[in-house]
Amino acid sequence: KGNADTLALIERGAALITPAETAALREKWMPPPAADYAPYLRYSGIGLAVLAAVALLLFIWLRGLRAAVRRQTAALQESEDRFRHLFEDTRQALSLIEDGRFVAANRATLDMYGCTRLDEFVGQSPVDLSPEFQPDGQRSADKAPALIAQAFAAGSIQFEWEHLRVNGRPFLAEIMLTAMRQGGKDMLHVAWSDITAQRAAENELAAYRAQLEDQVAIRTA
């Protein structure tokens, strides 16, 4: 009988619990089963593996790129060194003109002008190192810009020009101007030779021949 009374009391108490309270008790004491995170973990592992592979490939590519850049830089430096030695050590007088002024010259050019230091030559214009008039009677200041423009238009020209050494003595030079582009700038490569002695010998020979011809003409008259 006691058990029956207790059961009846429990049933009356359970009848007084509302559906909301029942749901709250069920949620508190009987929570839903835990979610299955295994697929997410598996996909996350795959993603991490892919990222690691991509990072490894990127590292290998960057390492190879750096090695290629080092090789190219070394090759460029070697090429520049060869050009510099060729430019500086050759016995042919060479120089570079940029914006109408000399910006580089080798030892042979300085010797030809009688310069002891590079700064005696660099920064000068061709007109600065020339007499006022050329042997043909044209003003150096008028003729030089025209020849420079012609060199850029034709790519290369050759001509004779009278220059002045640092001591003021004139000399005749045979000049080859070649247009070039370096570092995005238009420049002129100048190769020149002092032909003063050669031209003097030619003039002397021509005078001697003329003298002989005059003597022959007198004798046969």
C-alpha cells in the first residue's frame, strides 16, 4: 500500500510539470548526442597537407629563382668588367658623349689631349675642346651640333675635326661617332685617332710631287 501511495504521489507531481519544464529537464539531464567532427578533422588535415605542399613548392621555386638571379648578376658583372677593361685598356682613343658633353673617356683619349686627370676632360663639350673655326672655315659651335644630329639620324658617321690639347696646341683627329642607347639614354660612342702627323706627311708628299711636276713642266717647255 505504501508503494502505491508513493507512486500515486509521483504521478500527481509529474502531472503538474508543464511541457516546457519537461523539455528543459530533458535538455539538462539528457543532452543530444555530440556532433561527429571526424569529417571536418579529415578535411582540415587534407587542407593542411595541401598548404604544406604548396609552401614547399614555393620555397623550392624561390630558391631556384634566387640562384638564377645570382647567376645572371654574376654574368652581367663579368660582361661589364670585360667591357670596362676593353674600354679602358685599349690603345684606341674612346669616349662617350651624353647630352652634348663627354661623360667617359679611356686613358688613350686623355693621353691624346695631354690630360693627366679624367676630370680635365669629362664635363667638357666637343666645342670646348675645339678652336673657334674648323679648317673648312665653319664655326665649331655651328658645325658640332649638326654633326651630332647627323650621327643620331644615320646611326654612325665618320669625319675629320680639329681639336685643341690642354696646352692649346691644335691637332687633327679622324672621328667615328656611333649612336647608342644605354640605361634609357641616347649617347654617342666616340672613336678617334690623331692624324696630325699623317696629314702633315701627306701634305708634304703632295707638295713634293707638285714641285717635281713644276720642274718637269719647266724642262719640257
